[in-house]
Amino acid sequence: MIPYGRQEITNSDIKEVEKVLRSDFLTQGPVVPKFEKSVAKYCRASYAVAVNSATSALHIACLALGLKKGDFLWTSPNTFVASANCARYCGASVDFVDINPNTFNMCIKALSEKLRVAKKKGKLPKIVIPVHFAGQPCEMKAIYKLSKKFGFKIIEDASHAIGASYDKIKVGSCVHSDITVFSFHPVKIITTGEGGMALTNKNDLAEKMFRLRIHGITNNKSLMKFRPKGEIWNYQQIDLGYNYRMNDIQAALGLSQMRRLDKYIKIRHKIAKVYDKQFSNLPIKTPWKSLNFYSSYHLYPIRIQEDLNLKTQKKIYEDFRKEGIAVNLHYIPVHRQPYYENLGFKKGTYPESEKFHREVISLPMFPTLTNKLQNFVINTVTKVIKKYE
């Protein structure tokens, strides 16, 4: 089966990991901060906090911004459940903003209108999490402008989007947000096996997240409470934190992969360009493109034309898999998940996201996809789609 995504592990990656395995540190030693500095420098951010998953990064980002019971967090329905679950971990309420049918990201018009209504009701969000779906950057300048008008904080869920940019601004620079979160899961742009990172330009947020990833513990004497002389207190727990640390083995892999990040994204763009050209005459919609937005192309989602799709999306999906292509579906809208339906969300509430779910299929997109394999994918897509025209 040709997967929709796949990591590449090279000999240089293995050598860097082996160095750590032969060193004195396996958990959090000198390699984790090196990896953090590498990502922060690449994104032009001031601070980076490496953790064991993007979900953990979203959680501590919410906590650092003071999200709590009684607060509201808004995000996109077209995302993995972690973008919403992080609010629930903090006891906060979740709501959603429907997507733009062209970009598949949070719709600015829908966000603006929802904020206007929420202000009248006294239910404005404390945090908004725009999701850079498939590696396509959101309209961050517009979201940032709304944040200043309505007083909410911004966490960018850039799990798909390391290496992406908009108006020549790197996603992760936090120019238009408080915190940005990346994922290093094996199917993402670069991998640490599992892992995530939170970036920010604010020292207080960085310090809070550093503590929260390690049980809320600090050895910063200026933050520690007084204890009687003669007692040894070389650390103190001052917050309720978590064991969310990334280890040096993971960081060594990530640090090695960072050297190939731009190369990976160029290959992804090349693959996408071929797909775009070959699918131009088929009744499918390919990912949106703009001269001012540079996608990292984590995914290559196609939308099946609605009059074709209504009867056949499931059949097309199954046909691809029978042919040996492990296509996937990104995403089932979060509000349609049973957990969120139990909270009161109903079908039909976010029609664009639901329509997208009924039409989308993610095709193979990864740097080691050879010309031969991509041609097989293209020929299969063409054959299957024409079968149902």
C-alpha cells in the first residue's frame, strides 16, 4: 500500500540518534535545547519549548494563557480533535468557527460575525486557535486584527505547517499570535518519532510552559518560596505541571531532520505541481494557492465534485484502497464526534466543514514518493474518477 504520508529516516538521522544513545544523557540533556534553538531560529521566534506531542504543546499553551473553567476557546471544526480537546483539559468550553470553502481554513467573515454576536451576549472567547490545515497558512493578519478589537489571545495550531509562510512571514514567528504549536509526528513534515513544540516571543509565556512540561518545577531562586536555612531546596514545585518532556533521543532525530526541512518542502511543492496539472481536467478541486501564501503541503486533499460525490465518495475511497493507495480523510468535523455531540453540538451547525468532510480525500504526499509511484496514483485517480462521471 502507498500511504498518504510517510517519514524518511536517513543514515545521518540514525548516526545522530546513536550519538545520544552512547552519551551520558537520554532524557533531557543538551540536545533538546539545541533542537529548540534550531526551530526558533528557523522560524524567527524568541523561544521554543519542546514537548512529547503537539497535543501537550496545545495544553500547556492554553494553561500559560490562563484558560480555565468558565472561559471559551474557539477553533476550526476541520482539524484533529486535539485542537479542541486542549480547552476541555483546562475545564473551558469549546466552540467552532466554520471554514472558508476555498482555503479550508477558518473563515474570517464567519469569525468576525461570530465575534460580533458573542460580544453582545458577553461570551467572547479567551483564546482562538486557527488551524493551518494541510500546511496552508491561515489569514493571520486578519485574525490578529480581530484579536485586538475583541480582546482574545491566539494560539496557532501549525501542526501541519512548519516551513510554511504568508506574506514572507514564517509560520512560527508569532508575529500575529501569542503562541504557535508544531507537531513532529511521523507523518508530518519532519519527525521526532512523537513530539511537539510551542513557540512564543513572550518570556513569561515561555517560562510558564517550560515549568508546565516538567511538573511545574523550577530551580529559579527568584521564583522559589523561602525555606528555613540549613534545608536543601534545589528545586520547588510552584505550579501543577505535567510530565510532557521531549527526550534527547527524539531531539537528536528532529535536529537532524531540520537540516532537510526546506528540501522536503520543495519536493512536496514539486509533487503538488504535478498533481495540479494532471488533475486539471477532472471533476475534482485541488488545494487553493496564492502568490502570498507558501504552503508546507503536509497534505494534498482533493475535493470530489459535489454532484459526483453525493453517491460515490465512499465508493471512490474504497476503490483507491483496493488499488493499493491508502488514502485518508482529513477531517471528520470535530463537532460531529460523539464526545462533542454529547456536549450539545449538532449536525448542520457548521455546513462548510460538513460539506468538506463529504467531499475530501487525502492523496499520498511525502518526500520519498517517487515519480513511478506518483504516476500510479495519478493514473488510479483518473481511472476511478472517470468511472463515476
